[in-house]
Amino acid sequence: MAETPPRIAVLRTYKLYVGGAFPRSESGRSYPVTSADGSHLANAALASRKDVRDAVVAARKAFPGWSGRTAYNRGQVLYRVAEMMEGRRDQFAAEVAAAEGVSADRAQALVSAAVDRWVYYAGWADKISQVLGGANPVAGPFFNLSEPEPTGVVGVVAPTGSSLLGLVSVLAPVISAGNTAVLVADERAPLPAITLAEALATSDLPGGVANVLTGRVAELGPPLAGHADVNALDLAGAGELAAELEELAATTLKRVLRPRPEDDWHDADPGLDRIRPFVETKTVWHPIGR
């Protein structure tokens, strides 16, 4: 009886996530991704300035529909993302362990924390208005109401050293508030970000709400920070580039959340610290009828 020939495994091709699709970089470039001990893991797409522009276009196109949904529905959609993440937990754990050089048990704990944090922000979607808005007392025959609204397209530089939990901690609050996002993944450990993008694509999240780019922050950060159609920036993982990106953002009056070295993605109470900077307060006056 002839021996069964050895099976050739189907290897993943890690791509970008833009507008709900998985394109290669328009430049055709890729770069090697290594584990914490220096072993080769994969080749990831090396995004370009053109990919940044395409991602911003996708995010801007998706913004009216996403921000126009009810907050309750956005929470339902984000909860579905958590379900997709839970189904991929072993894959996430393997990638986190390789990227961060932690034990299998620690990687599982970090994945659990990331899924739980996504659920946490899904729950905030329909509660932001009650906490950050409300009726204001005025001296006159008027109703005066303040309502938080999403600011628009947010560029996010993912934190370094926390390949999944840190990533979730900066992306989920942005889209929970009704914004759309263009995220630059951790340059050294981008694989969990692409796996998260696959979870987003198989959930109910509309294409373009979250766009994920892999590559060099030094190359992708400046065109993202200077883009006139980006309304705000979270520079969590910008490091030494933060001052340059903040200066570029000032040319178009963007809101900027600066990196905070004290952030502990695992133990910190997330709260509203990453929601509040990316909403605008609309105040409405309405006369009281007689």
C-alpha cells in the first residue's frame, strides 16, 4: 500500500484590512515579522502612504452610516465582534505568546482580558450619552440639552508591547462612540491585529468602520496625522514620533490624545479616558411651549 504523501500546509498571507476587504499593499511590499526570541513568524504587508489615503477614504465613507445607527445597535455589533474573538482565542493566544514572549497561560489570560475589554466597550455604546450629556438648567423658558456626538475619522497608532490587549484598548472605544478608525498596528508585532481584522470582517461591523494597516509607523504616521479628512489622533504607540505627528495634526486642527507612558493596558480601569477625547458636545436650545 502506497504511503500517503505528506500534506503541504496552507500558509496565511497577512494583508491589510481596508474598507472591509483584505488588499495587499499597493506597493507590493512586505516585511518579516519575528517572535520575541527572533524566530521568523511571517511576512506582513508593508503599507504605504497610498494605503493610508485609501483607508481614510474608506473610513470617511463609512462614518455617516455608522454614526447614524442607534447606540444600542452599535453595542450589539461590537458584542458580535467579541463573539468572533472568543472563537479565535487559541489563534490569538499563540500569536500573543510568540509576539510578547510570554507563557501559554499568560497569553490566554491576555486574550481573555482583550475579549472582556471589547465587551466592556460594547456596553458603553448606549451609555455614553447619559454620562457625558444631559439637560442643563437655564434661566429662561427654554430646554437646554447637551449631547455627545462622534468627532469623525480617528487615526490610531496602536501601543507597542501589548499586541492584542493594548490594541483593543485603543480601537474599541473609538468605534464604540460612533467614530470610524484608521489603525496603524504595532510595527514589531502586527499579527494579532490582522487576526482581529479577520474577526471584524466576519462580524456585523460595516466595512470601513475599522481599517487596519501594518508597516512602519515612521512612514504611515505623518500622512495620517497630516490628512485633512482625519479629525482626531490617538498617539498611544507613537513613541518618539509623537511630537512630530502632533505638529502635523495642528495644521488641520485635529484633536490629539498624547501617549501616556504610565498606561498599563492589563491592570488599568479603562473608564471613559479613551472615549471622551473623541466626542464633540452638541448643545440644543428649544423653547418651552405655552
